[in-house]
Amino acid sequence: MTTPRAGHTATLLPDGKVLIAGGYPLASAELYDPATKTFTPTGDMTRARSGHAATLLPSGRVLIVGGYTEGRDTDPTRISAELYDPSTGTFTPTGNMAGPSYHRATLLASGKVLITRDYFNSNSSLIQYEVYDPSTGTFSLTGNPSTCCQSTATLLMNGNVLVAYGTPSGRTLGIAELYDPASGIFTAPENTTETYRGGHTATLLADGNVLLAGGSWGEVVPEILFFAGAEIYDPEKGTFGSTGSMHANRWDHTATLLNDGRVLIAGGASFVGSVAPDRHSSQGRTELLSSAELYTPAVLAGAPVLLSLSGDGKGQGAILHAGTHQVVSSNNPARAGEPLEIYLTGLTDGSVIPPQVAIGGRMAEILFFGKAPGFAGLNQVNVRMPSGVVPSPTVPMRLTYIGRASNEVTIAVR
């Protein structure tokens, strides 16, 4: 990179480049281009920040929220937010939050962003979450969760958000709640998570279930116990159940849903030694892990596949001018602002989570997604052709769905 960094964010942009922003105590940002394997500086953030959150919005801009510069509760960085525009390479301020946020932001199905606060306050009435509205550039308070700290927030296929908490209360059972964006209300699932988790990961699987893996108990300072256990949350049943344990106990690791439906678990901290049954004493040490492992869910489902006219998923995509049944081609190219029909496979039936479509490095507005009427097993996504795309008979198009990328096809643009 152009600058050493820690506590920064890395965000995949619609054009395939990666925005790397901040890190203590930096305001600088840079872009990684996988085509050239090079890093180049881009515009600076309005504030130096570390431990912040970065979220790609449906517009193609990136929302940067919270974090810290000085590390104090009075640090104004903790309530600030800004937007990065890839088309100009610049950051601009947007509305301030009501309270500090550390590093939890979840893109909702509506395109708004849920901001969770990851710090402890014994007064639950003060643990309020916020929602950012890109259309107005403002934050507004939403419902009160029952607790906080070391939580994960996972958007479910039905549009609700599963919030699984780690708490400093010394409990053996975990706490989880469901957030309904429509009502702004938190409700508890029918049963709780099987164990307390903090520093864990939560991954939405291709079948709509959520994998909760690893974490720690932080009961009596300085004793900490990491564990290898994992469980599955089933949104249809509203229940948690055990699944296979990891090979290593892990805390503060990463979990990434792969295109084949498996989950890559990597790194983290691990406890090596023995812990008393009451977890109030231990003999051993904590070490950082370089190991990784793969979780295979009961149901595997591949990434979406864009159809092409050639039938091999390459070249000119199976794309129509909306409502005309005319194929987009070099003789009949797409134009900015017009609606298009894209045909593919691999979307989840009944899901309200929209895909993200990038055409020529620009995000396209989603007008419709779901089953293709009259064709079993076929999906359709209607988009509005974005402006600013360089005209060509072979403009690249790709789709991202639940964090997984489709194949790349081309589209003719005038």
C-alpha cells in the first residue's frame, strides 16, 4: 500500500477496485486495482479515523461512519459520517449521528443503513440504534435493544436483522433479538442462543440460515475463554441449534461466504491451555492464529449465474430492452436511463434482499427482482441503465448477491 495502516476498512467498489480508508491515525485513503495489482492514493477523508464502518450503498457511494481518532468518548469522530464518491474520488460530510458508533453498520433491504452501537452502558434506555437514510443524508433514532457490546447484526432474507449480543454480564446463555426495520421494534426470538458470544462471527448462508461461530466469555478480569462451538439460527423456525465445532477456539476471527456456499473461517485469537470448570481461573496463554478452516452447511447453493446469448455465461448477456422483448445488442444498444431486463439463476425465492448490479463500473438502480414470470427456475432483475458509462459494444456487467459475485457478461451501450 502507499501507507502503513491498521484499523482501516476495505470496500469492494462497483468497478472492481477496492477502497482502503483510514486507520489510526490517518485520514488518507487509497485504491487497489486488481487489473494492475497497484495501489494509488485517492481523496482524503474529512477526518482521521480508525475502527470505523464502511458500507457500499445502492448508489455506488460508500458510507463511512464512526470510529475514533483520539479514543475518548468526547472524540467528535465517533458521531461523524461521510460519503466517498468513486466517480470523483472525494469524501464529503453527511449528517452526524446522535451517539457514538464503533464499527457496526448493516445495509438494509430498503437501501438504508442500520447503525449499532458497540459499547457498554448499564442504562439500556441509552442504548439506541440509528438508521441512515441516503435519500436525505440524515440519521434518525430507532428502537431500543435490550443490551449491547461485541454484537453482530445480520440482515435476514425476510428483511429483519438478527442482532446477537456479547455482554459483560457473565451469563452462560447468549442474547439475541430481531430488529424489524418497518416498525423499528426489537423482539426476542422464541429461544436464545446456546451460549454467550462476544467477538464471534455471524454469516448469512445461502439457504437463509445464519452461522454463529466462536467468540469468548469475558467474565472475571483478566480471565477470558475462547471457544470453538458454532450454532445455526433458522429464521423460519425462530430457533438456534448446534452445528459442527471449529477445529480451533477462536475470537475476533473473520468469516466469509464463498461462491460455492461454504464459509471460510480465518485467523483470530485462541486460548491454549486449561480453564477451570467455573471459568474463574486458567492456566495457559493466548496466541494469534494463522490457521483457517472451511464450514460446509447442510444445504449448498452456488452463486448467481448471469445468462448469456451464447449459453456459456460469457459474452453478450441475456438482456432485453424492458417491455419490448428486443435483445440488447451492438445493433440495438442500451442507453442511459432506460429500463432493462436481465435474466439469471441463483436468487433465493421469497428473499427481499436485492442484488447489486454494476454496469461499466456504475451501480444500476434495481426496479424489480425475483422469479421470471412464466419460466420455472429462472430469475429476472430489472434495472435502470446508469449514466456515465463509457459507450462500447462490450461493456462489462456483473451482479453481487448476498456478498457473492456472479460471472461477468457484456452489454452494448450507446
